[in-house]
Amino acid sequence: RIKEVRRNIARIQTVITEKAAQ
């Protein structure tokens, strides 16, 4: 379960980075 949470966090961080880039 922890590994899945870490993957979700990575996806969320990617989305945040993309929004910040815009």
C-alpha cells in the first residue's frame, strides 16, 4: 500500500509541476 501511495504522490507532484509551469 505504501508503494501505491508513493506512486500517487509522484503523479500529483507531476500535475502540480505542470500547473506551475503554466
